[in-house]
Amino acid sequence: MVFTGGGVLALVIVMALFAPMYVRDPMNMDPFKTLQPPSAAMWFGTDNLGRDVFARTVFGARLSLTVGLMVVASTALSGLLIGVIAGYHRGFDSIIMRVMDGLMSIPTILLAMALVSLAGSGLSILIVAITIPQIPSTARLVRSVVLSVRERPYVEAALCGGARAPKVLWRHILPNTIPALMVQSANICASAILTEAGLSFLGAGVSPEIPSLGNMISSSRLYLGLAPLTVFAPGVWLAVTVLAVNLLGDGLRDLFDPRLKRRR
Amino acid sequence: MQMQNTSGDNVLLDVRDLDTHFYGEESVTRALGGISFHVNRGETLGIVGESGCGKSVTALSILRLLPKLTAKTVGGEIRFHGSDLLKLSEREIRKIRGDRIAMIFQEPMTSLSPVHTVGHQIAEAVQIHTKVSRSDALERSREMLRLVRIADPERRLYSYPHEMSGGMRQRVMIAMALACSPELLIADEPTTALDVTMQAQILRLIIDLKQRMGTAVMFITHDLGVVAETCQRVIVMYAGRIVEQADVLDLFARPAHPYTQGLMRSMPDRRHGRRQRLPEIPGIVPSLREPIVGCSFAPRCPFAIDICREKAPTMRDVRPSHAAACWRSEEVLGA
Amino acid sequence: MGGYVCRRLISAIGVMAVVGVFIFLLLRLVPGDAAAMMAGNNATPQEVAGIREQLGLNEPLTVQFVQWALGILSGNLGSSIFAGLPVLTLVSQRIEPTISLSILTMIVSVTGGICFGIFAAWRAGGFVDRMLTAFSAVGYSVPVFVVGYFLTYCFSLGTRWLPVQGYVSIGQGLAPWFVHLVLPTVALSLSYIAFIARITRASMLEVLSEDYMRTAAAKGASTYAMLFHYALKNAAAPILTVIGLSFAYLIGGVVITETVFNLPGIGRLVVDAINNRDYPVIQGVLILVSGLYVLINLAVDLAYRLVDPRIRY
């Protein structure tokens, strides 16, 4: 699973990374060639404004992956920070966890939509908006690891031996959060990509002319009957990307937790 | 292979050459290597042996309750009222389970569903096999709880297992098993998980109910003391085979297999009451993953001679109603 | 029991307070002038000032919050800037399609997911089990709008078996209502079926290896009784949790599904409000939906007692 997922994901990443080198300009419109069927030049045909669907799909995936990775990075950092504070400091714990509970009860997409609509539609705002709803689960995860690790004999021994708290955190507790965090990161990446696509689809993502998979589906949906590829190409691309990320995550989980694998 | 008492209508359950295998990742374990025995109507048969000798596998094989993916009975027959249990359809064997052959298990703590009331679980056993209303089934549960001497059965009917002690749960298990008045009760180490005072009570209860209901009991245990107290006939098992079979008094008076002798010597002797080091049987139980050449007990046997290491002994009568699978039973008896 | 309910209620109220503060601050602290954004690019300063006045943005933050919170507690979620109607009225106008879709989806995914999970666990490693692995991989990865358009393409545009879009009120007949909801429900259910089935399978697998399942078999219970009657009740607690948790995701899914199939529900209301920057509506719906989520999870917590008597409060 690690290999299938990783392989497909690598392919999607490489294609997205080098997109400018081998596809046409995804913004280039051609009013005389709208809704063209697939051809050798334009593999997925053109959309209602005569833009190359393949080019837009690849560029859309570029945006999806950027959002996915950025959200993972920012979620991991903030989740780690909040989780460690909550797990290590009893006083903050209950307050932080109540706030996280509250955050968790606001539906992800609605929260992100509200944030985007308030702060305007830019890539960085989009990333923040997708990150915030993801933080609670990561923070909870980190907290639970910290809570269990700090009870372990070697941590207690280190503390009794006079090691200072930051050192113990760095040397003993953080490394233990890494496996769980990596598995969680794959889930977050997949759900961030889906959320971004969903927001774009609803018109609350990046602005409509920028190629994003959600935007493409949204703007082509009226032409579903005429040119199904304009909807399905970005749709399938999106699904494959997310599937690859999910497979990678499942594979990582099996790798880090062999006990689970046996039971599956 | 000679058997006694196999003719006549007195036999309730007749097991012949039962062969059960467990399938591991790479190996096959021959948990039962062709065992034959019978249970008479209304009698108490003890099956003794160390853990891992195949006692529980025997019990589970009879009711076909072995884990489907990893175990299979590959040979033999189990005659119950003339029909072979191994050849019945799934639906037919279900009609026998719990109704005509019932079973109680070793762990009373985990053998009851934690989310159903005790009364419900007993009533269910009744309802599976007889067309009675819910209230009649509950009435039967109440009666059974009274029969197994649970205090305040009215209230206990609506209790959950976690509200009861181990001994009480085992009583519930017994009530459940006997609710349909089975002809045979298989008791798989029913007292092992209980503390000593409770053990005696539960044993007495089983024997008492057995006599009252005329049920035959197959008593599986590793405790020779339990056998001495409860059983009429005994089967001794070692490494997936039966090594000796006799009436209980005979067995204790004159064990004809060196393994049985060893078992008896390693029993603490309560009469003398002095501290002494218990003799143990040297060596370890052989692995059942590889084929065993000769007698499986030979490597640990003080009587072993060449033939023991070359050829597996079969059961043969050493005296009337007393058989052992040993080349040197006569010497063992004489020793 | 009573003590537990009290404690659980208090903590739910605490969570709701956090949600309230958060949603309130969202509107005030996010960079940019909410009133100016709402008024749009062509607004005159007077219009902006009018909106600011209407939102009470000139008052100090604490006063604003108290006013807002008191309003909510008395059932006043504010009024739409555009429609001029109270948020609650707008919501009640749009609630029927949303409730219909949510309930149908819940019924389909809970029954489908549980049955699927049970069979997968019963024959672990078998055909159904492998189907579930493949199905859940797809269910987790394909977003509802892609599934939705795929189904529309196949069953509405292609075969014309089902209507393309839109909604017919249940008052106008059960059959048309149902027919219009088939595709949205299926599209939305896929990922929940996968989600619930995976948890059911894991929980059942654990239960099936327990000693009491062997006891049930020894009683002569049928396979059906063993799985659905005996094992399911023992495996129910984690399944319940997941059903409660998945409600938050369900709302997000409903918003998108309503857009795909053009159902005039709460989801459309929110999307329109966001496009129009109609903040009172966004705020009001967010509070309502979060409150519902908290309530449902409170109910789930209390329902544990019904499925597992060992839980002591």
C-alpha cells in the first residue's frame, strides 16, 4: 500500500511540479474552440471558454497539492504546540481542550467558508481557513501521546535525574509523537485537498479564473451533458490524488503499528 | 483397538478416531491424534491431562465449535443417538447444541455477554430450542436460577453479569446449559477460574443437578482431585491422545500408564500434611507440529525401552474395563 | 445517572459557549471591515455606516457580545441584511430539503454501513471484506460532488430514469419527493457507509472473538442471531460514537450536495449568504448547526447507557 500510494502520489506530484514545462497556458481562452472533444493536442478537450482542460487539471492538482502540504505543515506545527502545552501543563489542559471541543463542533466546511468569506479569497487565507478546523484532532492526538509518554518510566527517570522539562520534551516526548503525527498528516492532507476542492466548488475558494479542481467542476457543471470530461477529468484527478494520499496513510499506519495490520 | 461397553443402548456418545488439526501460518498442529472413547447415559466421565493435551479441543470438536478458520476435524466420527455429528448440516448441529448437548466453559468472567441481562441469556437458550413465549422462557430462567441456588433469583434475573461474582456467573452458566435439560453436559474446566471454596460448591452443584436431571457429564479438568470426587470413569490424555481409560477407583488404585503414575505422584498429598518437594515429571510435552515417532511419552518415561521409541502403542485392556496405551503396562502395574 | 446527565449538560453548555465566543469573534476580529465588505465595492460611505449601525459594530466588543448572546438565548438569531427577514424564518423556509436529505442519508448509511461492516467482519478476509476495503478507499477519496455529477450523468442525463435536479416538497406527494432525493442521498451516503462500515467491522471483529460468542454458539443460536442480536449490541458503543461524530461531516456534505443537485436547503442558504456576505445569516446558521452537533453528541453519550450497562455514571 505504501508503494502503490507513494508511487501514484509521486507521479501526480511530478506532473504537477513540472506542469509549466509541458502543458499549454491554462488561462488561455479560445472563443472559437469551446467544448472541444479530446484531441492529440488537448487530451481532455476544452472547456466552455476554450481553455485546455488537461492543462487546467494539472495546474489544479498543483494548487490542491500545495494546499494539502501547506495545511499539513501548519496543522502539524500548531497541533503539536497546542497538544504539547495541553498534555504537559495541567492548568492549560482543560481550557485548551474545551476550546478544541468547541472548534470541533463547528462543521469544517462551514467554518472554512465563513473564514474565507470574511477575510477574502487568497491562497494564504484559504490555507489558514482549512487549517483551523483541522487543529483540534491533531492537538488531541499529540496531547494523548504526551500524556501516555510522560507516565513512562524512562521519562520519569529523566525528570527525577534533574533533566529540565524542555530537554525531556525534545529528547523523549517529541520523537514519540512522530509516528502518530505522520499517519494523521496523511489524513489531514487528504481532507485538506477535499476541503479546498469543496470550497472552490462552492465558490468560496480561490478566485474562479485560477485553475483549481473545484473551480473547474463548478464552472463546467452546466456542460456535463455536452462535455462530460470537463467535469470528470478534474473529478477523477482529484479522486486519484486523494486516494493515493489515503493509501499512503494506511500504509504508514500499518508500518508503524503492525498490531493493527494483523487484525485487518 | 479394543473398546469396552461400546455395544448396547447404554452408550450416549461414541467418539471414534477423532482427528483434529490446527492450521498455523506455516505449520499444522495435530491437536487430536485419533482418539476414541464413549460416554454412557447418565454417567460422569472425567477427561484429565495437562493444559494443551487436547481436552478442550475434544470438547469443542464434539459440538463443532472450533474456530472455523484455523481448526478442522479431519477424521473420525462422533455418534450421538446413531447419527454422526460430524456429518450433520449446520442447521442440524445447531438443534443439538444447547438442547441435547450443552457446554459450560472455563472463564465465567468472559463467557457471558456483558450487555444482556442474565435472565435474557438463559431465556434465549430456552427460546432457541422450544416454541415458548418470552414470559414462559423467563419463568424457566427463574426456575433455573433457583435450581442453581442463586440467592434472590427474582432480582438476579434482571442483573447483568458484571454485577455478579465469578461463582455466581458460573452458576448462571450452569443454569443456561441445563435450561433445556440436555442429555449430555460438557463441562470444560468449570472450576479452574474460581477460588477454592467456590470450586467445591460448584462441583457439588453440578453433580447434584446431574443426578436430579439424569444428565451425563463429561468433566474436563487438569485436577485429579476433582476427578476423584466427581467421576465414575476417567480418560487420561497426553499430547493429543488417550493414554489410559479406567473406572475411577481402578485408576487411582492401579494406574497402568507411566504418565498417569507421574500425574498422581505430582499431586499434593493431603493426608500426610507434611512439607515435601513434589515429584515432577521430567522433560517437556512434545510439539504436535512434527509427527511423533513411537510413544509420545517415551522421552519422559522411566520405563521406556527401544520399542517405545519406534512404534506407537495402541490402547489395550490390561484388566477388564481398564485400558492403557503402553507397551509396558504390566511392568508399570507391577512397579 | 442524574448526576452524570447534569455534568454532561453543563459541559455541553460550556462547549456551546466556546462556539458562541468563537463565532462572535470571527466576525469582529478577522482583518477587514465587515461592514465595508458586506456593502460591496460600490457602496457609499453612508451605506457602510448604515450597515455598521445595523450590526451594532459601533458599540464596544463586550456590549456587542452580550447583546448578541442574549438575543440568541431568547431565540433571536438576528436578521438577514438582504432579505430583511429574521434568520430563523429563513432557516425554517429552507429546512425541509435539508432535513429530508439528512434523514434519508442517515437511514441509508447507518443501515447500509452496519450491515456491510457486519458481513465483512463475519467473513473477515473474504469477498465482502475485500469489497469493503475497496469501497471505503473509494468512499473516502471521491468527493460528493464528483459522485453526484457521475450519478447525474449516468442516471439522469444518460438513462433519464431520475430527475436531474431540484426538489419537490413532501407535501406534493411522497413519490416525487423521494425520486428527487434518490441521487442526492446515494451520492452523500457513500462516504458515510464506508465510514460506518469500517468502524462496525473493527468493533465486530473484536466482539466475534470474545468467549461469550462461543457461549452463544454453544446454545445453538443461529448465525443471524449471533451477529445481529448478540454481537451487534456488544459492538454498538464505538459505532454510536462514530455516527454522532460523522454528523459534523454530514452537514458539510449536505451543503455541497444541495449545490450539486440544486436543492433549496440550508446549504444553499449559507452559500448564498456567503456570496452575498450576509453575516447575520452565516453567524446564525453556524450557531444553529453547531448547537445541533453538540446536542446529538450529548444524546449519543447518554445512549451509551442503553447499549452498555457496564458504564456507570
